Amino acid sequence: MTERPLPKQLIGQLATFVAVAETLSFRQAAEIVGRSQPAISAHVRQLEDYLGVALLSRNTRRVRLTSAGSELLDRGKKILNETRRLVGDMQSQAGLLSGLVVASFSPTIAVSLTPRVLQSFVADYPGIRVQLREELGPDMLHAVQSAEADIGIGPYANVPEALDFQPLFDQEFFLILRADHPIANRDTVRVADLADLDVLCSSIGTTARMVLEQALREAGISVNTRFEALQYPTLFALAASGFGCAVMPLVDLNLLAALNLRALPFRDARLHRSVGLITRRGEAFAPPVAAFVSALKETAAREGPALGLEQTVQKGTA
């Protein structure tokens, strides 16, 4: 037996029937679907004609489902829901064939984690362009809030009301010093050791400076601050030149090795800061941005330990 072709309006007729079946009212169904009552009646009648079975029993006073109508309601809702999911999935896939992601990174995250994220992301989504912005707190928050950037990744938890900060991982701080420094052969150091060292500090107002100052307060000591700098490459270069020691995240082990620097952990205190995802409150990600965030979390989970990153949420958590 040759199968009859499906009517072109079958999905629309099915949606109309579900609206009538759930409300048991042609008037309410017309309001839900956005069509006239005669059009609603026509859709149901055409569906019944095609199926060869009565779906509704109706008179001037009431509408009720037949046994066939009850079965079609259950299965029809599943078909419509699956169709919506199918369309959404296909549209999402289409959105991943091209597009643009604008991501703002704090400097230490930009140099350490970003190259690894891009390696996996570009391999999976070669058609999506990624624009990277390297920004400190105020500029990053402004970029995300003004939609100049899709997302921010940094240690700036105190965000404006219009933004959300979702913790992703903790970034541990180490004592960064030359490999030939007198204490470089130790396995660990204490915060109190900083009192006897020339300390290279991040500029006032940076989160790295805040982490250091809090550790010093808790230890009840002060340090000899010889030089201050805003960017970590400057601090590392000064340390490599023998001007002192920096208290900073690892950033990149290859960079430390190239500059003949060592990173010693603190044994008596945990110096760290929370790094998170900064987004506009209540705004859903476009497919390319969602894919990039997923790659970011997966990369941090996989390679974070080598970069001094301790994951604080499950990868893939929104």
C-alpha cells in the first residue's frame, strides 16, 4: 500500500488541535494560536479528514475529546516538542558555522589560558572569529556592560548591578624570583619571609596588590617595596633582572623558564583570587559565545593545574 504524502500544513494543524484539546474551547484556542475561530475549526476538520477519525465531540454547549483525540493529544504534544527542539538544534548548529566572539581577558589569564582555549576552539569551530581584548577591571566591566564585549574573564568579582560574576576557578599566587636567588632552592616559603626580601608590587588598585596586602596584614608584617608596575610582564622582567621578587600567579611555566625564574608556593597561607565569567545579567549566550565558554571551562579543567588554576565549579555549569 502506497503511503499518502503528509499534508503541508500538518504541523500547523497538529498545533491547532493541541490548543483546542488542552483548552476544550475553540475561542481560547483561537486566541492562543492567533487565528480566527473559523480557521481553527477548519484546521481540526482537515486533520480529522486526513486521519479518518473523529478527534473531538462537540455541540453548542461543550467540547470533549474522543478516545482517538486523547491519544493524539499525548503523542501530538511530544511531536511538537521534539520538532521545536529539532529546529532549535539545527539553528544552533547553523549559528556555529560562522560568527564572532568578543572576549575580554585579564592580562594574566590572557597570556596563560587563552592560547590553550583557542587551540581547541578553533579546531572545533573554524568558521567562528574570536576577538580578544586584554583589559583591567574598569575597562573590562565597561566593555561587557556596554556590549562591546560578549563576556569577560577576570578576577573582578565586584561587578555592577547589570552584570553577573560566575566563579570559574581560583588563581594561586607564588613567590616569583630568580633561579639563583639565595632562597630559590627551597621547596616552599612563608609569608613572613617577604619581610627580608625586596618585593616587586603590582600597582595599587589591582587585585594582585590586594591579595598581597591582605596576606601581609594577616601575617602582621610590612615589606620593602622597591618597584611597582601595572603589568605582570614588567614585574617578571624586573625579577629576572635581579631587582627583587614578585608575588604573582604562575601565568606560564615556559615564560618563567625562559626568564630563569622559579615559582615557590607559600606553605603557611593560601594566597589566591577568584577568577570568573562576567556576563550581562539575564542575557542568554549566542551559540558561538556559548561554545567558547564551554571550551574555556573544559580547557581550565584539563590544563588549569599547570597554570596554578584550581577549578571551583563543574565544567559546563552555566
